[in-house]
Amino acid sequence: MKQFKSGFVTIIGRPNVGKSTLMNHLIGQKIAITSKKAQTTRNRIQTVYTGEEGQIVFLDTPGINRAKNKLGEYMLNAAENTLKEVDVILWLVEPTTFIGAGERYIIEKLERVQTPVILVINKTDTVQEEDIFKAIDTYKEVYDFKEIVPVSALKDKNTDELIKTIFSYLEEGPQYYDEDTITDQPERAIVAEIIREKALHSLDQEVPHGIAVVIDRMKDRANGKIVDIDATIICERDSHKGIIIGKQGSMLKKIGTHARQDIENLLGTKVNLKLWVKVKKDWRDSEFLLKNYGYQDADY
């Protein structure tokens, strides 16, 4: 009888290297939000891949970079503490020969753990093959990786090979989740993240860092055909509130329309989404408000 392997794998890397995109492709459904802006992933999101070989529980952590405020500290702790708890670390990088301060900071962290590290060179669709080989040679010099796997998360290229490589480092183990489970995140948390993603995509560069989304109400109607969702976008300044609402509510409407489509796909039903905007000055430096908005020490 074929052995069933299982284990926990964390995906780390600097912001914007494609961690959430890769995880969404590996499990075949959108759970983690994606954006070119930093601080897209704030919580440690747990998703599950189940195949014939076994089960991989992925932890998509916030990007590892130096903290600038309490939210940054929370995110850094969430990422760093995960490194010691998992069976395999996937470090995602871009196909470049430049190893900057951010990458060296991650190498420092990796040198403190015994966990096997697989280097995943992402975005291979954006460069020539020779550039990929140069990137591999460059990274080989700075850390003793167990494996180096080039992929394109966006084009879903070589991701099967990555799954095989991960399983080669996992031992025989139990099935932690049933086959239908793809995440341990409550629906409310995913809905809040979808709304935040649409805001990240729609808003100016200076606003998105300072927003959180709280689901105030999420309730099925009696006929079971519509879900009513009330959500509040929290921002740090009155000027940001104006930008988020937009002229005659146009920006808020745009965010809501885009979010509703993804939420309906997630829930498999019609959604009536209402959005509000509130100002909470400097919430990212308030431990009380961070906990209030779901960023809790217990999460890592």
C-alpha cells in the first residue's frame, strides 16, 4: 500500500514576489489576496493541498521585512515564528542576480533554523532561460538549499514539480483535513480579505497601507438565495476616507462591485454587499485596535 505523507510548509519571501499567487495556484482556488502593493498578506493563512501522495498544509505568511510599526512587528513575528514550526520552508524569490538587503535579512533568519529550505525562483515567464540559470548560481553561493525549483506561479508552470519536490521532504503522516477542505480561514475572514484586495487594487499608493476591513454582519436571508453582508473599511485619516468614498461614492461603489463578484464566487450565492468607511487614527500602532481588527498574538 502506498504511504500517505503529510506535513506543514511555509511560503516566505519579500513582499510582492508572488507568494499568495503561488499558493492559490497550488490549491486550485483563490484564498489569499494578491496585489503589487506591500503588506497585502497580514495574517498567516493556512490552506490545504490534498493529492494521491498525501496532504500539504501551506502557511502563507506576511512578507519578511523590517518592521516600521506595531502592525509591521505583528506581521514579522507571524512570519518568523512559522519557520521553526514547519517541515519545509519554501523561499520565493524573483529571477535576478541581485541579492539585496531584504534577501540578506531573510538569509539571516534562515541560518537560525534547522528546517529544510527549498528555493523557488518565481516569475520565470518574465525572463530568458539563461537568466534563470544565472539566478540559480547566484543564490547557490549564499545558502545551502536542499532544492532549487524554478516556477511561474502566474502561468502555473512547473508547479507540479514543486509539489513532488515538497513531498520528497515530508514523512508518512496523518490526513489533517478532509479532502474537501482548502482552508482553515472562516468565511468572514476571507470575505474581509477580498474587500481589502479590491481596495488595494483600486486606491492610490498612499492609502492602502492604512486600511483594514471589518465584517459587521453576514447573514443568510430566509429564502437562502441571498447573503447580506455589511462591512466597514477602516482608514487612518479623514483625507483617506474621502479618497476611499470617491466623488459621489464612485470609488466605494467600484470596490464594492468588484468585491461582490469574488464573494459570490466564493459563497456560491448572490450577495447584497454594503460598505461603510470609518477613520481610526494610527490604528496600526494601537495594540487594542490591532486585536480588534483580527491581528492577534494567538495567530502565530
